Amino acid sequence: MRALAKSIQIDNPVTNTYTLGTHSMWIQRATGSLAGHPEIKRTMETVCSVLKKGVVCWMALAVDDATLQTFENGVVTLDGEDATTLVPADALQKKP
């Protein structure tokens, strides 16, 4: 992570939690630009969860909304549960 932090200026991080089946998920999305190139903007998103026998994380560095949607709409199966979309549409909304 240190190398990533040295090469990308991270701005506006948003963090939340949600569930997929019986799994608690952690998500963070932030915008960023490459160090020394503020004109090159990207969206970074990380999703992690603890499984029965380990931990899993997915990370995307998206150039546009279509790329981010491809990542978020990817289908996953966790510990043999039913397949589901990795990131629900409301995953980054504040909880009441």
C-alpha cells in the first residue's frame, strides 16, 4: 500500500460496509491522480471480506464509469453461497 500511496494522490475516500449473503463486506472508493500528473484521474475501489478459510479483496483502478460498473457488477461466490453481484447499487450510501 505504501508504494501505491507514493504513486497516487488519493482524494475523497468514501468507506462503508454491507453484506453479501452471510458475509460482511468492507468497501472504499476514492478518486485519485497519478503523482506528478494531476490531469490523469482515476477511481479506485477496494472490496474485502473474511471467508471461512481466509480473507479476500478485490481492487479496481477504473478509468471511467463503464469500467467501474464492470468491476462492481462482477459476479462472485463466497464460501459456496449463491452467486451474487460484488457491489450492490446502494453499497456506498450512508446508513440511516
